[in-house]
Amino acid sequence: MIPYLLKRLVGVLVVALGVLTITFFLVSMIPGDVATFYAGPHASGPQIAEIRHVLGLDQPKYVQYFNYLWQTLQGNLGESATLNEPVGTALLQRLPQTAWLAGAVILVEMLVMLVFGVLSAVYEGRLIDRITAALAALGVSLPGFWLGTILLFVVAYKLNLLPLGGYGDPAGEYIILPVVTAAIPSGFWYARILRASLLETLHADYVRTARSKGLARRSVVIRHALPNAIGPAITIAAMDLGQLLGNLVVIQTVFSWPGIGLLAYQGMQNLDLPLIIGTTLFTALCIALLNIVADLIRLVIDPRVRLA
């Protein structure tokens, strides 16, 4: 276990370096003068030149890169001109809201997957199976921003049942629509994956043996078949963490949820390079670490899994 974790943590560092490098050079190619943006529309030429020198933008790109890399290794992600505060501080301030939203989305996804995946497998070919299949196909076809906008218009604006986005008290009312938008479509998709795996497991010899011994069908499905069938669904869900966090950027923007996703959007809008790079790097680290957690969860659920 320890060698595996050390190996994966080294991989996380390599991923972080790659993401930082690629993001830095891609962002540096964005058209526009960052110094002019920071200086404001009424700044003079000498003022812009001075800001460019202070920011190090008058140096070669490779020098800027190594300076930023050294700065990052020291725990400094730079200063956001948009927010007028360190990027690291901005990320930490918005981390609780982001973690709460992401955790709620993952929890609802897993609940939908378990409930409808098991029911679809147990009642194969029946109404619940067909409904789950239709909702899964519909969910993966609808863009998150479109679904979120429709829910905002109908549920929040027309029916006035929930707040029109943002964040406030009670917080539970504000999180419902973002969670439904992000979790329900993907939850039904994972339910189809679990269904396929569970159907294969239910036809295994050891399951037939358990049934022949007189065990109740519910006990056979939940205690014997489900732990062995859920592994592939969790693996695919873990592989989709990047897509989930990317989708949360859109969801947070649509619902004005004050998380890291909205922060990234604001950085791109305002050409705030430290903010763009910082949020991208932070998100990549979260995805890499969550994938390790998903592997450990698979090991707990199915001890036959071998971590390589």
C-alpha cells in the first residue's frame, strides 16, 4: 500500500508540473497586452512599460516560466489583479463552497447510480429499466449550461420555488438546482454502467449457488453481487472526475455559485493570468488526488483489486 501511494504521489507531482507548464505557455499566447489591462484604459505608455517590467513581462518567456515555477514551488501562486489579493488566498476562501458543491454532486450521482442501477438490473426489460435508459441518453445529450438555464427560468423565476442562483442562507436552498443540473444526468449514465456490470455478475456461478442455497434475492443482489459489480462503475466515475470538475465551472457560472469554477471564469474574462494558471493547477491536483481516493475506495469495496 505505502509503495503504491508513494508512486501515485510522485505521479501527482509530474502531472502538476505538466499542467503548470502547458497552461503557462498556452495562457501566454492569449492575444492582448496584460500590462495594458492591469494599468487601465487611461494609463500612459511609460506607466504601461513600468507595469510590464514589474510583472516581468519584458523578459523572455522561458525566464518568465522558470520564475513562475520557482515562485509556485515556494507556495506563491501570484497576485490576482482582478481580485487584488493573492491567488492562493482566493482559492482557499472559495474552497469550502466548491468542496460542498462537488461533494453533494458526487453523493447524489452515487445514490442515483445505486438505486436505478440495481433496479434496472433486477427488473431488466421492464418499465424502470426503460425509463433509466431514456433518462441516461437524455442526460448525456443535454448541455449543462442549457439545462441549468432552463431550471433557473422555470423553477426559480417562473415558479419562484428556489433562489435565482448565488449563495446565501439557508444554503441548502441555493445548492439544490446546481446539484440537480450536474448530478442527475450523469447519475443515470452511471446507473446504466452499473446495470451492465450487475447483470453479468448475477449470471455468475457463485451467485447461482447462493440462490440455490435459499438466500433471499435481495440479500444475493446487495451482499454478494453488488460489491463485485460496482467496481467498474466507480472506476469510470473516477475517470470522469476531470469532466465533472470542468462541468462544475459551467454550473457555478450559470448559478453564480461562489466557488473556484466561477473564479476561473472570472480569470479568463479578465485575462488574469495568475488566476487562470492557479485555478487550473489547483483543479488538476484535485482530480489527481481524487483518483487516488477512488482507487482506495475500490480496494475497500472489492479486496480482490490489486493496486499496481
